[in-house]
Amino acid sequence: MIIQDLSPFFSDNLIPMFRFLISRVGLLIPTFIGVTIIAFSFIRLIPGDPIEVLAGERGVSPERHAQLMAQFGFDRPLWQQYLEFLSKLLHGDLGQSIVTKQPVIDEFLTLFPATLELSTMAILFAMIIGLPAGIIAGFKRGSIFDHTVMTTALVGYSMPIFWLGLLMIILFSGILGWTPVSGRISFLFYFEPVTGFMLIDSYLSGQEGAFRSALSHLILPTIALGTIPMAVIARQTRSAMLEVLGEDYVRTARAKGLPPFRVIAIHALRNALIPVVTTIGLQVGVLLAGAILTETIFSWPGIGKWMVDSIFRRDYTSVQGGLLMIAAIVMVVNLIVDLLYGLINPRIRHTR
Amino acid sequence: MKITKLLLPAIATAAISIGMLGASPASAKTLVFCSEGSPEGFNPAFYTAGTTFDASSRQLFNKLAEFERGTTKIAPALAESWTVSNDGKTYTFKLRKGVKFHTTKEFTPTRDFNAEDVLFSFARQWDKNHAYFAVSGGSYEYFNGMSMPDLIKDIVVVDPYTIQFVLNRPEAPFIANMGMDFASITSAEYADKMMKAGTPEMVDQKPVGTGPFQLVAYQKDAMIRFKAHPAYWAGKAKIDDLVFSITPDASVRYQKLKAGECHVMPYPNPADIAAMKKDPKVNLMEQEGLNVGYLAYNTKKAPFENANVRLALNMAMNKAAIIDAVFQGAGKVAKNPIPPTIWSYNDATKDDAYDPEKAKKMLADAGVKNLKTNIWAMPVQRPYNPNARRMAEMIQADWAKVGVTAEIVSFEWGEYLKRSKAGEHDTVLLGWTGDNGDPDNFLAVLLGCDAVGGSNRAQWCDKEFEDLIQKAKTVSDPAARTKLYEDAQLVFKAKAPWATIAHSVVFKPIRKEVVDFKIDPFGGHIFYGVDLK
């Protein structure tokens, strides 16, 4: 019985799916090479170099400048530096930060969990609010609910994160005293990081109140970072719903006398979700960009803040290594979205 | 399923008790400092940024001589006393006995501080063949910046508690250099141990010093934790724990201060100053910063080689209005090239009066008509000039009134510094923050003949001025030096290579429960001696 069922599954689903996967992964390779070139050259195109920035008004003599550039290997032709970067990369080595002298990969791995934790919370927040709001608004088009959701979404979308974050701090932390101002946890708690995710670490630490403190520190930054994706998701869901609700098969389902919930949940939603999933996938890039601002405002020790500092200090190795890692993550997430897409919509996986 | 079970009650409790979460620093004697950024590292010899010094040299280490807290006066620290030879070239330091290094997870000291530690700390930066010279990619910016490699001829350990520095030439500011951050004393014993273990870079990452606090933990961009050094030679600090809560945004720092999430914060937003003055929980301290913001004329270009033209342009500038607009109360008019917190500041100097009519006449007398020039405006905020663009616009408007047309020019910061060093500008806005509180550090570094093509942006080399500052380097009697520097300031004023514009006013908001905090004229934050009510 089971064996009988499997064979059509192989031929119909799995093999095209596998082929689809190969073609997508194949596309990643040239993209990744492109990214290494951009990551390498981008920071070097900005005028100024790490030595000058370090010296500031004080300045360094041309001899000393040359000596230091040679010490870091920046005096060699660019193509040589690039090849060295690539060969180290193949060995999994991103080099050492010019400023802190720490391996770039270590710095990335220490800071990334903070960004991941915040981004995950933000995207969850965006989906939990955005999806239902969009579905209901689409279903009840023209209602007061619809207008309210769409207006709120527009406002949320247009609001600068910086401003929203500060405003929330002043209101909820400053005036009302409901939430802590910034950081990941109160300084009263201290424990060695285990996973790097404060919610998990604080829970594992077993210190009373630590988890609660970590959670309360997440509230405002989650809202600040999640607002734009939430607005985008709500609008996208609504318009996808509207489109699907006008399709013949939905009319048929309704004509059959199915209850409205069934029409939405079974017939409309699955098809409406396809563009929404793409949108959510694209929000990962938006989140990482937003993380730079959110992390600065909320003193959140993540990779956004780290990248900005590294750019200002012309820390070539940190910038190229960090950019590469971020680009790789965005690429992988988009790959996963593509695959999900195939799962939801069979037409895509069959046509490659 | 399990996760939901765990999370739901937690979220519920959090939601209920959210009102109580604005936790105040209640635990016994923990002082929280909302610092503005992450340190670049913990070895102060590698870096030049105040943020790094706050986290390293100012808490973890001592120097042979240190500045008395809150002043630019140098006083004994790890050296109990010192003598200078008659030719001014040999400095002999008598070292303090019974000074203990920190005990950390990696290192338990077996002996007290002695001359070997001093030798190690300097030889590492000085001797290219030293085993530690290249460790951690060492680039000793300040050691080199203060010309120490040219200055030091030899370092001699006379006995375990006596060490001699032999110089190539008499250099009176040398003793002030010994109080600088790069001169922090680190443990030679620890360095040996780490070298033998094959992990020399640990010395720079897990610092061991003699200072009032020792490092407990550091999480980049989040926090630094210190605890009081129990065996500190000058007595244990009054606070037990010191936490740096890293908070890059100035407005957020103020919110944290208000909420009691920190006790002391640096660099407030000028826009918040008025509210801070009224805040019942906050003490707003203020002092002039150890800096000067100036407009340098390129004295190698016509017509700026003529002192009268420079003076005329100075007189055309309404400095009081500029400072009101640019500093919003956080700046004072500068009349000398050194700030008033530095000894030998000449209060008798008369500033160029604001007099556009006379300025016009002086320009006409000098044969300058329809002058077209430029004003370079820095692209960054600095303590001595928070808004160079605005400043440049106001100078431009003032000069237009005397018939001078100026174009405002700006570059990316690194490029700006490079080009202005090369003298591509007509006039350039810039400034300086002092390193060691010695007048030489302003006058020779910014206006000396050696600095032309470097930090002397006016490209100004004046014999009368140069003779005075060179002589002041060779005499070690403070009274004689003071006189020479006072005269040098008068020569500077009469010849006007710069328009001296402003000294910043440093504001330091601290909570009322903080006792005995002093503003450091060097811009640092020193927590030894500070207590909590």
C-alpha cells in the first residue's frame, strides 16, 4: 500500500523538485562570486584608508603610513589582495579585523545571534499581525476594518525606524516606565553566553527574572524592526486575497454553498499565499537593513551596528567578511523561499 | 508544543509585571556608565580613541606619573618620585614598592610590580626586535605620534626599583608623555608566561594591570564588566562593580540615565541640555574641553601670506554669533590657540575685535580687492566643532559683507585631512584635542615649523614663534616655560595664522546619587574615587 503510493510521488514530485533544487543552487555560485567582488571592492572604493582614519587630526607621516599599509598587506596590487581573500575564503578564513585584531568570523558569530534573535522576533511579529489583518481586510473589502488596516499599514510603512524607535523609548520607557530603554538584558544579570540567543541563555541561566528581563528588552526593538515588514505583508496579503477571491473557482466554491471560512482557508488562502511567501522572503533583506538602525537605537549588539562601525573605521577585512556573510544568508533564505514556492505551487517546480 | 508551554506563561508574566521592569541599579555599589561605543581593544598602546582608553588605561592600568584627577597637573603614580639630570636628558624614576597586579583566570602574579614591567611596557613599543613588538599586529600610534622612538636613546634598569630614561635631546614635555595612555604599565611576568604558552596575544585581549579595576567580562557592543581590584596600591575603589553599558545613541543614553539604567553618561545631545538642567534626578556638570577649533589660513598662498589680510578677515568674523548658532551654549570663544584648562594659558591676550568697517579698510590697504577664496568645512562632528558646515556658512556670510567671496568645500574625512595637510586649501576649519596637557602639544604640534606639511594646516613657520617654543622644550623649570609659552601666544595673536574660534564646553550629566565624580580635562572617564550614595 505504502510502496504503491510512493512511486508516483517519486516520478511526479521528487525528481522535478530535485532538478529544481540543483538549478537554483547552481545559480548561487556565480552570484556568490559576484558578491565576493563587490564585498572586496566596495569598501576600497570609499576614499580614505584605515590608517588615516585611525590617526585622525593627528595624522601620520607618509613613511609610517606606507609602513603600516605594508604591514596589513594593503600595498600590494588589488588583484593580488583579492586572490588572497578568495584563497583564504576557500579555507574558511575571513581574515583578522584591522582594528580589533580578532578573527572576523569570530566577531560575526558572536554578534550574529543577536541580530538573528531580533529579526526572528520581528518577522514573527510582522506575520502574526500582518497576515490575519491582510486576510480579513481582503475579505471585507471596503469595510471600516479594511480602511483602518490599510491606513495603519501605510503609516507604518512610511515611518522611519529611527524616529519610531526613539518615540517608543520616550513614551514607553521614559514617560510610562513600562519597558527598559535599551540593551538585551538588565545589567543586574550576568552569565556566560551559551547559544548567543538571550532568550535561551537567560532561561538556561536559571537566574530568577533573567528571562523576563530579556523578553522585556525585546519588545520595543521587535516592534520597531517589525513594523515595516508587517505593513508590507498586510498590504500584499490583502491584494493577493482580492485577486484570488475574484477567481472562478472561488465563485464556484461559494456557489456550492461552502461556509465563508472554508472558502477562505481552503480555496483562497493557499493560492493567495504564493506572492506573500515571496514578500516575506524579500523582507529578510529589509530586516537586515533595518537592523542597522534598530540596533543603533536600542544598543543591540548585532551585526548591523558592527558593519556601520567597521565601515567608518575602514576596517577592510571586517567589512568584506561581514558583507559576504550577510549576502550569503540573504541568498540562502531566498533559496529556501524559492523551494517553498515550489512546494506551494506545483506549476513552478514542473517548469523549472 | 513544549516551547509554547514554556513561552506562554512567561509571556503572560512578562505582560503582567512589565510595569516593574524599569529596573533601577539597586545592587550594592554597582556603578553603571552608559559608554558611547565598544573599545577597539584593551591594550591602550595600539589605539588613539578616548572610548578605548576609558575601557582600558583609565580603569585597568597605571602609569609612572599620572594627572591628578580633574586637572592637567602631573603627579607621582607608579613612580614615587623622579629627578632630571642637569642637561635635561636623563630622567630617573624611583618606583613604588608593594604594587600588586590583578589576579585573573589566566594569570596569578608571583611578584610585585618592578622595573622589569616598566622596561617591558616601553621596550615592546620601542624595540623592533622585541619578542612582543609585532604581537597582535602591533602598531603603536601614540608612541610614534609623540615622537618617542626618536626621543628615547636608552632605557636602563638601575635596580628593581629604579629605572632611567635617557633621551637624545632635552624635552621638557617628556614627563607629561609618561602620564599618557600609551605609557600604561603592563605585567612582564604575564607576558613571559603567555609567550611560553604560545598565546602572546592573550596579553592584549585579557589585560592584566595594576589599576583600580580589573576586567571581568566583555561582550562587544553590549557591555563591559569590571570589579574593584581588592589589593589596589592606593586603596580599594569605593564602588565594588563597574559596568559599561554600551549605548551609541545620545538621546537613548539620556533616557537610560533618567530611567536609572545608568549613573553617568558621556556626550549628551546639545538639544537635551536644557531638559537636563531642569531634571531633578540629574546633576549637569560642565567644563571647558581640552581643545580648540580654528580656521587656518594657508599662509603659503596669496594673499594669506600677508598677516594684515589674515587679521582683517579675523575682524570680519562675528565669532560670538557663530558660537551661539553652532555650539548652542556648549562652546566658548577662543582667543588663544590653547584652551584655558592648560597651564600657561595667557589671559592677557586681546582677541581681534569684530569690526567689519575696519576689516574692509585693512583689506583695501593691503591691496586686496574682490577676493575669491574657499572655506573648507569638515564632514564630521568633532567636540571642537559640532557643525562645521554651518560654521562655514556663517563665516561665508560675514566675509561677504567685507567683499570677500568664499566657496564652501568639503571632502570625505580621510581625504579632507590628507588634502589639507598638503595645503590644497585657502582656509580650512579644523581643531585639536590635547594629548598630555602640555602647551607644547598644541603650539609645537599645530604651529611649529616641523609640522608644516603635517598637522600645521596654516603651513606657518615663523622664526620668532619657533624660537620661543623650541627654547621652552629645553628648560625644565615650569615658571620659565610658562613665560615662554605666554610670549608665544602673543606672537601668534599678532601674526594671526589662524582665526581661533572656540573651545567646546563639555557637559557631563550624572545622577544625583553619584558622589565625587570629576570631569577629566582630557575627556576621559575615571571611576576610581567615585562613590554612590
